[in-house]
Amino acid sequence: MPEKRITVQAGGRRLTLSNLDKVLYPDGFTKGEVINYYTRVAPVLLPQLKGRPVTFIRFPDGVGAPGKFFEKDVSRHAPEWVPTARLTGSGSRGRSGPVDYPLIDDLPTLVWAANLAALELHVPQWTVGPGDTRRPPDRLVFDLDPGPGTTIVECGRVAERLHDALVGDGLTPFAKTSGAKGMQLYCGVRTRSTDRPSAYAKGLAERLAGQTPDLVVAKMAKALRPGKVFIDWSQNNPAKTTVAPYSLRGRDRPTVSTPITWDEVRACRRPEDLVFTADDVLDRVAEFGDLFAGLARTRTAIPVP
């Protein structure tokens, strides 16, 4: 059966979209609904992506079907108007050749990506400068990963402690769900060192693990994780990426990596308390605005131990 195509106008560009009624999530959420979500959430999502090379996780046949894949280099199929950054050796597996990463700085590029079934958008903690140079990190991130026997509820308890430590060090933490099982904390930072964020995050994670070894682990070994929350400080490595705020996730439902308030973190007593779908997030943005809007405005120097 031939693909069903329509032409739409998005931010001054005419785009051809295909198979909008194709089901991409097991609960029936379609490609058209994915594009609608990304179009409507664009005002708060685009500032979180701007200037950052994006890695896609694409699900061309939908979540749960074979064929899911990561995509960094879009040089083979991106329209000429899609902005890209040619970076060398930026892959975490040591790829040394040039890679043309997409830069999703505007609505047409976001809609183009959604039409590719790029459900998940992952970005590093740094931006690209003139001449495709990498600027120093401007974000510090802690990825709280619940081990077997724990949930986002326990992540919330660890997040509260991280919050107090970060505030004590003069930083301003922001929280979001991962859209999967865990939680992530961000701070806007100023640094000239690519290594300083990882060193600081590692030190803080190890301190909390030392204080409460029954709940927190700062080492990656999976054997250490049952019943504990792993504070993954390594997400600050310049070669790594983290799912962007407001990005969909490839789960059974169209859940979203959702910015949340600290009151919500403290009040969480059931995993369901912090599960948000695309529709939920659009309602939240209408009610609360962009809960991550202050991240760039509160950049602070990383404290020296």
C-alpha cells in the first residue's frame, strides 16, 4: 500500500509528512499525534535543544517492533535547510570520523525529526559554537537510576538530599522525570573545564553513597544496584547524552521526560505520581509554563572542593 502523504506549513517551511495514522505506541498513539505533540510543545522544548547536537532514537515501525535505532549522522537524508554541526570523535564509542549532527533550533526541523519517528531526542551538556566548535559544558546533570526493588519514589528521596547539597554549594537544581523509571537533576553552570562537572558530580555522588550505602550507589556495576538508587554522575562526560526535557520516550505509552516541581518530588509516594504522558505535559505547560526556563538564567560557577 502506498504511503499516505500530506504537505503542511511549519514555521515558513513546507514539509511533506507521511503515514500520520501509523500507530507508533502500543496504546494506539499515532505518528500524527507524535507530530502534534512536538509541534505544540515546541515553545518550551526548542530552548532546551538550541545549539546542541541531537542524537535521535528512531522507531520507524513503532515502539516494541524490530528496527529501533540510534542516529547521530543525518547527512544522508536531511533536507539542505536542516542545520547540522560536523563534529569529530564525539561518539562515546570513540568514533573518530566526522559526524553531521542535526541541530533542532526551530519548528520545521523539529517536525521533520518527528516525521522520521525520532521519538527520543538526546543531547549533551554543551552547545556548539561558531565553526562547529564545542563550547564548555553549561549544564551539570545527575541521572538517578533506580535499581531492582526501587522506583522513582526512592529516586525522589535521593533527589531531596542532592537538592540540599547543591543549594548548599550555591547551585540551583531543577528536576525532571526520565520518562522511563528514574529522575534527573540539572543545574546551570559556568566552567571552562570539560572535566570539572564530572569531577564535582562524582564527588557528590560518592559522598551520598558513603553516608547512606544502604540506599545510594555511585558505582556503575549492576551487581551493586539491587535495592539502591544509582547516581550516574558520568552523564557529564562530554561524549555522553541525556534525554532532553520534554522529549517523548519509547515506552508502552507516550510518556515524556517531564520537568517537575520540588514540591512534586517531595510529595511523591507512588511511582504513578510522577508518570506523565504527552497529553499530561501539554496540560502542565499550559498551567505551569516552562519549569526549566530558569536553568539558563541561574548558571553558577562549579564550586571547588
